[in-house]
Amino acid sequence: MRVGVISDVHANRVALEAVLSDMPAVDGLVCAGDVVGYNPWPADCVETLRDRDVPTVMGNHDRAVVTKTGFSGNGMADAGVRYARDVLSDDHVEWLRELPTERTCFGERLKLVHGHPDDPNRYTYPGLFSSRLLDDEDVLVMGHTHVQAHERYDEGIVMNPGSVGQPRDGDPRAAYAVVDLDSLVVEERRVEYDIERVVEAVANAGLPEGTGTRLRKGR
């Protein structure tokens, strides 16, 4: 069974469309959270995942929208959350509200969390990957860091597919992965998308300029 794995879409419809178009044939698709935030298409991204019935967990930006909190120390993040609250319908917000912080899929062979199995807000960078993060699942998927990586252990795989909508590993291309649950092989994938279209849309939406321009460098 081949599963497409995405995370940290961050309301970047252009990148999400590019990823879904590029993705090879898979038997399922999962998302490790942060569907909204930063970029100007939160409703479109919610609708895409909701309409496809994609198993998704709640990211910290999704939670900030639902709980009406923000990011006082990060102006770009705070502006994205406030923008999402303004444009999302009640149905969109309710879909976000119902997202769990953890879920298992495909006969409990794959576990989804956003930050860390013990703390959804903890950044788990590749240097912190360990077999100790695994429980009974074959594959643990985390997001939050926007850094694409995976490690295979005797106990299973720990992976982060990277960010669809705001990569932070120096590669501006949208990131995702495909994992084969039978062979336990991960294929990390990147796809180019029209970043300048996002930069323009960010400006038109009145969001901070840096939200768009940072995408050019994958930072």
C-alpha cells in the first residue's frame, strides 16, 4: 500500500495543487496538520482536504484559528491566523475544530501527529528522530518543522514529509513524500510551483510582504 504524505500546507493553494498534480498513484493520502495559516487561501485548502476526506491532524495554526488565539511573537504567523478567521466559514472552522491531535490509519500501521507524539507543539527536527518515538505503528509521521527527512529503524520509520506551502530547509519547491507500508520505503519528493503567483496574492490580501517573499528561498 502506497500512501501520499503531506503536511504544513499553510493555505498555499498553488503549492497544494502542484503537489496533488505531481503525486504518483497512491492508495491513500494523509496530512500532518497546519492546513491554514500564513498564506491567502485557507478556505480552498480546507475544502480540498475535507472534500477528499483526507485523514488530518490539528496543527498549531489550525488550533490558533479555532481557539481565537494568536502568535504575539511572530507577526507573519499572527496575521495569517487573523486572516484565516476573517475568511473561513463556520463550516470550515468546525472542520478544523474536529481534527484530533493524533490519529492512526491503515490498520494502525501509520500514526499522524503534528509536532511530537507527546506534545503537538514540540519541534522535532531530524537530529531528534529516534526509534523511541515509535509505539506500535510502523510509520510515525510528524510535521511542524517544515524540514523534509526520514529515518528507518528496526522498529519502523520516523518521517517528516516537509512543508507543502512553506518549506524551511532551503529548497523552495513544495515538499511531500510517498511511503510504501508494505516495503517500508519512503520516497521524498519536491515539485516546483508558481511562487510569484503566491507573492502577488499575499500582497493583494494585505498580508505581510515577507510571508510571500520568504518562499523564494525556502526559509
